[in-house]
Amino acid sequence: MLNVLRSVGIGSTRSLGPLSTGGVVLRSARPALGSKTAWFSTSETLAPKDLKLSTLGINNDKATVFRNLSYEDIAKHEEANGEGRFVKNGTFAVDTGVFTGRSPKDKWIVKQSPSQENIWWGEVNQPIESQAFDELYAKVTQHYDNVDKMYVFDGFCGANANSRKNVRFITELAWQHHFVRNMFIRPKTTAEVEGFSPDFTIINACKVVDEDYKRHGTNSDVFVAFNIEKNVAIIGGTWYGGEMKKGIFSMMNYWLPLEGIMGMHCSANKGPNGDTCLYFGLSGTGKTTLSSSPTRALIGDDEHGWDDEGIFNFEGGCYAKTIKLSEEQEPEIYHAIKPNALLENVVIRDDDTPDYDDVSKTQNSRVSYPIEHIDNHDPKSSGGHPNNIIFLTADAYGVLPPVSKLTPGQAMYHFLSGYTAKVAGTERGVTEPTATFSACFGAAFLPLHPTKYADLL
């Protein structure tokens, strides 16, 4: 097995000022939508009682629930809600306000039995008391009791049917519904969502803030809080789409290792002969770029599992950085930005074209798109056991050689220590390269102790 360290360049960022609406002013008319892919959609209009949302504490009999909308219907809602703008390439563009990256210091897990015995408590997995969570949860459900509409996406995480999880997202914004539809595995038949019972639910109440955060013992009025026993998480105060994506990833990294399956923060692809390669790295180090290749089939760009059968993708889409994106350097990603893709925090010129070189908003500008937008993707999102593993290290201080071949012992040591750097913009407050040791190249998403994951290798 080949193990390689590869260094990549990183830069700095400027912060984005407050955005009260969470989106830019709608300026351009919606272009005609079209795709060669026949997208399945249940596209239902329901009442909260139809999905038994009262079991979550949402008791709103007047709201309309839009479930699993088609891309065409999502576009109509995004436009009608004034949540952003369409650009000439047919994509929808939104701004996420002051939060253009994750807010890890505002992530909390309820400390209670039996999960508390499994959690790796510390700076990554911060404990919150049940009472504080319950008060925040009540604020979230009370907010949803007073909205006139909400969006529900029911889908899946995990391409292997033997270990996949049913996931539900409740959002107030159509573009956030768009985001999770892009990123997670979409139902292919109506039978898949009949009597749908979620293994985990994320309620996104981005407009809700916690004025009593000091009393609750948290760090700010923003919260991303998980209750593992109740199979639910709540988000408040941040509009950043990546919190939902990484929230489910964290839960997969809790469940699957306890089932003997390795969860990995990596991208993956395979060659014409079926040889599989993994690319480990923190956000922004090149996983998506390197795994998107004209000569190798893309399995997935960020989150994977490794079981007795081989490698499988957790997701149904990709979440690529757009900074300095060009057709010449990254043609697969560049051409994936077309109708149904969603741009986040990308500067849009007066002529309604995206400017990927302008980093005045953030260096963490992003695009989400269904994996089918990559022509050379593996339709099963899976592969055999890896032939090669590459560790991508954003080496802030240049202490590592550009490329190193590692022995198995060296690979295990480097995997556990995870020397790298946080890339500007990927987390709140990170404005320049910050050297760090991130166990398994994904410590921010590991609920269990790193040795639990290393033991599975």
C-alpha cells in the first residue's frame, strides 16, 4: 500500500460583514432550467401532521410543508423568497452572512448516558447540559410553530444499503433545502420515502439566536447542538450550509465505528482497472480537486466509509471550493457548475457572472452540486479496498518534503497525529494558515477517541 504526504498552498481571507437577510438582493430573472439527468422527486406539499412533526415538538397546524422538492420547484421558491440571485450559468447564488465557514466553538453534545461513555470530550466535542439543550430546543420549535412554511428533505447518508442512515432536514429557507438535496443521497423511487422514519433529524433554525448563552454555558449566541439519545440536532444563529453536512458526518463517525465500519474524512476515486485511491485532508486541502479526474472515476469528494466490502461514499453530491477556480486548471469542477448547482458566498459581477478570483467575501467560497454533475463519476459511489492512500497536508511552515512515501508504521503515526494546517475561511475566525494536529485528518468531526478509528485500519 502506497502512502504519500503532499503539501498544498494556502492563503488568507477577509471577513464578510453582517447580512441581515441572509441573502443578496434578487437581480436577475431565472434562466431556463434543464439537465440531461432525469431527477426523481416526490415534490409533496403537506401539513406538519402528515410527517408527524409533532413528535419533534413542532405543533404548527397552519404551516405548509414542502417535502423533497424537485430542482425546478426549489428554484421557484428561492426566487419567490428573494433568497439570492440566478447567474448566467444557470446556478443560484446565495450569501450566508457573517458565517462563511463552520463555527466549531459553537458545537455541543448533550452529556448523558449512554453516549457520554463513548464521546471523546474536549475542545472538539464540548458538553452541554440537558436542561440547556432543552431550552434551546424549545426556542427552535417555538420558532417553527410560527412560520407559514417549512421545507423537509428526507434522504439517506451512505451508499452501502447495509449501513446507510435515514436523514431528515427541516429548514426555513429554500436554498438550504437545495443544499441538502445536492449533498445527500436522493430517493430514487417513491417507495423509498413511504413511511419514512429518520434515524437522525437536523432542525435548522438559522434565524434563532441564544440571548442567554452565558447562562447556558456556551460561547456565543450561535449553537450547533446534538442530542444523540434523541437522534436530533438543532442549528441556530448561523446560515452556513456546511454545518448541516458536517453535522451528519459527525454522527456517521459516531455510529459506524461502533458497528465496526471506518468513517473517513477523505475523497476517493478509482482507475479503469478498479484500483481505488483515498485522499485524506482537512477542508480546503485539495480533496475535491484531486479526486475529480478525467481518467479516474469519482467515488466521492469528502466523506467515506470503509467496511469489509471496500470503500463507499456517504454523500450524493460534492462541495467544492471555488477560489481561483478556472476551466483550465479544474475543468471537471468548473463544468459541474450548471443548473441545479448552488453557489455560496461567490462574488457576482454586474453582468451576472461569477468572479472566482474575488475573495472579498471569503476565501471559503463554495459550490454544491449533485455528484451526477461530474461526468466521470462511479454510479455506485463505491470501490474496492484502497490500493493507495494519500495524506494531503497544508504545511503552513514548510517542514515537510513535497512528497514522501511512508512505511505502514509511519503512515499510522501520521494518520493519528494528522499534522496539517487549517485553511483560511474554512472555520470561523481562521483568517490565515494555522498549523494544527488534526487526528485522522478530521478531528473536528470525530465524536469518538482517535484510537477507535485507528483500530479499524
